[in-house]
Amino acid sequence: MINKGEVIKASLLALGEVQNYNNNDYAIYLVAEQLFSQVENEISTSPYFVRNLTYRKLKVSTKSPDLENRNVYVIEPDVINIIRIVNNADFEIIGENIHTYESSAVALLNVKLRLEEQNALYFNLYKWLLCTKLCEAYAQFEKKIQYVNSMYMVEVDKIVRMFPPTSYDYSEENIEQSAIYRG
């Protein structure tokens, strides 16, 4: 069983390396929790889940009229891929190949692996996928923070323009002093 805490910890560490980010920020930890649930649901609700499958179109199978418009997905040892077949989609497994309509299959991950990583465990693949999602989420999170900050400064500027400071001292002495400062 995958340990939730370990995956999130590993993901945050990877996120820190990729984004040069301090992984102690609780807000990003919450993002990690949310993404973990999202990825977990994506996997657990998939009616068909395959590892080591390439998402690569081959020539259309014409063995029977039923397979005319289908694409074939074939296993390759140096590629890890996860394909999700949409609920109730029509698919058929012939040998090591899956025959289905292109619109019925959703590629979740397609990674060319180095030779030493060809026997990657599902656990590591899962962590890698989650880390990728976390990095994407962090980029979006940063954009939102920047946007909120910029909108805040725009609003502050509007308020200053609408309501300029009214505590000026209009006495002759102060006006003369202001003129001296302005040169």
C-alpha cells in the first residue's frame, strides 16, 4: 500500500529541487494533499489501468469490420505509460495490444525511461506523476499570488487617487517651507 505521507514528503522535496521552493510552506502542503486525492481518484476510478504501455498509434486493424476505426496500442519495454479507458468504452485486448477508439483512451503519462530505470516500480512512477502535478500546481499557485498582489496594488493606487491625503497644513509658514524643499 502506498504511504500517503511518504508520497507527499517526496513530492515536496522534488518540488523544492525543481522550483527552488521552501517546502515548509503549509499552503503548498495543502496543495499536495489536494493533488494526492485527485491523482488517487483518477487511478482508483479508472476501469482499466495498464503500466508499460505506449500511447502510440499503429496502423488501423482491419481484421474485422468491428475493429475498422480502432487504434492499436502496443507494449514497449523502454516506455512507461498509463492509459485510462473511458467508462464503458468499447475495447478489446488481443495479445499484448489494446484495441480501442482514440477518443476512448486518455493518456495520463508517457515517459521514455533511461535503461537503468526500465524496471521502475509502480510506487516510483506514482510519486513521479504526483511530483509533476505538484510542480504544475506550484506554478499556478505562484501566478495566483502574483495576480492577487498586483490587483492589491492597483486597488491601493485607486484609493489613493480617489481619496488623496487631506491632512495638509495650509498655513503660510508651511507653504513657504514646502517651497524651500522643492527648491
